[in-house]
Amino acid sequence: MYTIQENVRVVISLLKQYGIRHIVVSPGGTNIPITQAVQDDPFFKCYSVVDERSAMYFAIGIYLQTGAIVATSCTSAQATRNYVPGLTEAFYKHAPILAITTSKLECFQYQEYMQAPDQCSLPVDSIKHCYDLPPITDENTRRQVIHNAKEAMLELTHRISGPIQLNIRIIDAQQGKFEDVELPRISPLKRYMAWNSWNDIDLSEKKILVVVGEHRPFDVRQQKALDSFCEHFNVAVYTNHLSNYHGPYSISANLLISSGGWHTLKPDLLITIGGQTGDYSIYNALQSIGDAEHWRVSEDGAYVDTYGHLTRIYECPDYFFFENVDRERLVEHTYFAEWVKLNSMLKYDVELPFSNVYVAQQLHKAIPEHSIMNFAILNSLRSWSYFPLSDSIQGYANVAAFGIDGCNSMLFGESMNTDNLCFIVTGDLAYFYDMNALGIRDLRNNVRVLIINNGGGAEFKIMTGSWKEAPNVEKYISANGHYGSTKGWAENCGFKYLSASNKAEFLQVSSEFVAQSDSPIILEVFTTEENDVLGDKTLIGANKIFSVSDKMKKLLSDVVGEKGVDVIKTLVKK
Ligand SMILES: Cc1ncc(C[n+]2csc(CCOP(=O)(O)OP(=O)(O)O)c2C)c(N)n1
């Protein structure tokens, strides 16, 4: 029997998983769900101490003698406050005490509700961190609770040990209710520091996918470390334009994944390095890696579970990780070969309407070697991610915070200390947002601004899919009709101005745009949002890869119709 409150069951399960046996319990009502779970369970060694001030010092004593993490549990209201003197000692002593406090729901705080003071406001030098666990009401709160509770367990001994508060919100009416359920099974998460030994898993038989998020160009050590890791294991490295990594086993495969190529490419192990990918296609794909593990490698060592499958955190630089994985023999690179095979089947020369994707299709091969490319977020980035760029070209976008507010400014900053051409591909809303940056004195002639002016935010038409049904989408959502052309402002700021409104005009001006020039150049391309949406659909449609089950479904529905498929599904389930 366990409490009907699932957030408590998550904590009890994790206490067991992380081997936290000692628990000092103080009497009370709100913590009944916890007391009930631990008191008769032989896994736990329980101690009863009435006074919470004493209980916390008592817990420190157990830690000093055993060296083990010690948990404490108390009821709501003043009980938590009385932990503070002992917690302050534990904080400065670096004693790993898990103070499990229980409190009323957040909506009752500061409402003169009985026994509901704010319990998550302990002094900064009494705990390393406070984690608050709401009741679990749906998948989102479940994910939040598991995440917070796991992080609390890991944080107790992270870098330097110390006390952690885990505050569990208890619904009054549920505090004395129990049911016959099992504890939830929660996937383990472990953090590895540079000084831990981490070669406990044989990687030689595994299909490994390394995904490189946004990353400055790799330096010699970083490049060598990842190249060498790839040579020794069955690895494919997924990159996009922001990864700035090019190696013998890297593959720029956004179009492949966007077209549904993921089905046959799932790895046994996912390793992620760098920042955010800014790439919704790979993001969506990596949500479904089945039982594969996800290892995140980063100096911050943070518990960042982007894809919901995180099992290990390696707190170190990427090169350090790759250098320190034991390797013995070369394997056949079958996994990379699968990626290459599928990628080579993609069609790039598809007939497209005059659109942002068309412009990317025509221009990507013409970008000079060693150029620097910037992509305003979302639509501009996506359109260009479909097409490969030369390895010598660097790529950047503001995908860390996803603002359209400073794309031009960042490009201009990049252009200051290089003579290579520096491009941005941007939409009209993003461009005009940051148009004052064109007035920055001393902008250089290596700047190239490509504006896809479709008169609004086409992103919201591509992204939502059902935009045609949304009311007033053009007025407020895609915000059409605000700005005209940038010709006047561009010329005023000393830019050479080029424009194109159809394919013929575009092909005529595009070579001048990518050539050397005495002044910075703006090329304003006038497309329509409808064409931008259609361009995207056409390219993806021409490359669509269906999974075996998709194909089966299609075959079935051709034979028995949609309704027949539903009937068969129910029969199969039975
Ligand atoms: C500072 C800021 N405000 C609002 C947004 C939300 N936003 C994301 S994309 C976008 C529209 C961009 O339109 P545009 O630059 O014209 O590109 P398009 O989608 O038409 O290619 C907006 C407003 C944002 N990302 N950043």
C-alpha cells in the first residue's frame, strides 16, 4: 500500500534507487504519506525525533558516522522553519542531507489558509537548492516531478556535497489515503565527473549517434578527439549548419530527417554535445529513440533532458569525453553507411515555386568558400538546413534564445574581424526588427543581407499547418502588411540594393550578390507566404520516406478503407 499521491511515490522510489536508507522522521499530518511508506519497509532505517531542530542535527550526526546521505521528513508549516539551524550547519559542513518537507498546495500560500506558510523560502546559506514537487495531474507534471526529484538526488553530492530541500505538495484531502499500487519504475540517471571511471559499458557493438548542437568551429583538439572516437566505433555524427563540425563520419542530414528518414536510423546510444540544435526535425526524431540511452556531455554537467531519455551526464568538455573513452579495435562503420545510403537518395533538384526554399536551392552552391552564414531563426534556418553547404562555411543562428531581434546585429559583429563574406538569410519581420543596426558606422563591404520579404511571418503558416482555418491569422499572428521595401533605408545606410520578384530576376542578380563588392549588399527577394509554404511542402513531398508501418497502413486503407483499418486495429488489440 502506498499513498494515492503519485509525487510521494516517485520520491520513495528514487530514495531506493539512489540507496538513501537512513531517514529521520518527525511526527505530523502532512507527511503521513511518507511516514507510511518508509516505516514498515525493511529497505529504510527510520529514526523518530520529535523536535525538527534536533532532527536535523541528529541527521548530520548519522551522516558523520556513516558517510551516507541522510533523509529527513517533517510536516507542513513551522516544522520546516525549525530545520534551518541544522541545515545551516549542514550547508557550511557540506553534509548531504535531503530535507523532505511537505506543504500545502501553492494556491494556499499567503491566503491565510491554515498551516500554509511559504516553505520554499529558506535562507540561501541553509540549502544548496530547493526542489518543489507539485501533485501529479498529467504527463507534464509527471515529467516535472520526476525531473525535479532526480535532480535533487543528484545535487546532494554534485561537485561539493550539501543539504537539499525537496518540498512535496500534498493535497489535504489525500494525505491519509492509500491504495494497493507498486512504486513507479523510473529510469536511472547518473552524473560522471572527470575523476570518475566511466568505461563500464562496452560500446563496440553499439550503433552510436552523436548529435552536435550549435558549436563554434571545432579547434584542433576538439576535431581530433571526435574524429578519433568515430574511427573506433560504429558512429554517425548528425550535423546541421550550426554544428560547425565536418569529419569523416559526419552527415548533414536535416532534409533526410525532415522527410521521415528516421525510422530505420534509430541508434542504440545517443551522445549529444554543443548547444541547442535549432532543428525541429531532429528534435522530434530524438523524442522516439525507444530504449536507447542518451548521454549528454557538457562542462556545465546540468541535468538537461531535452529528449526525455537522458541516462548519463558527463560533466566535462566534449574533447575530454571523446579522448577518454576506452577503445580497442576498429569496427565496421555500418551505421554511418546506412545514413549515407539514405541521404544519397534525396532529390534536391525539385521544381519549386518562387519561394524561400527555391532561393536556398539556387544559392547554396554559389556561397563562396570560407563564407560565414547566418540564418534568422525558424523559417530561414529551416529552408537552408535542407541543403548542404561547403565544409569551409561557418553557420550561426540565434537558436539559444530564439529571438528575431538581433540577427542583423550579430552578423555585423561577425563581419568586423574577417575579410570573408558574411551573409544573413532573414525574413522581413526579423530584418525590420533589427533594421537600425544598418546604421552602425563603419559597416564593411563583406556584409551580405538576403531578405525574403513575404510581407509577414510565414513561419506561423508553415508551423501550424491549419492556418487557413485560424481566424484573422494575417492580421495579428503572421502580422502581415507592416513594412514595405527596405530600398530607401538600405541605400541611405550605404548598402548596394538589389531585388528580385521572380525566378528570372533572381537568377540575374544572384551572382552579383555573392561576388566581391566595394560596399555591403542587400538583396531583397519578394516572395509570397503561400509560395513559401508550398515550396517547403513540395521539397519534403518529393523526398517523403514512409516507414514500413506507414506503408502497411496505406496499403490496408487502399484495400479496406479508413474504417476497415480501424476495425482491424481493434481486432488486433483484442
Ligand atoms: C523578439 C521576438 N519576438 C517574437 C518572436 C516570435 N517569432 C518567431 S518567428 C516570427 C516571424 C518571423 O517572420 P519573418 O522574419 O518575416 O520570417 P518568415 O517566417 O516570414 O520567414 C516571430 C514574430 C521571436 N522569435 N522573437
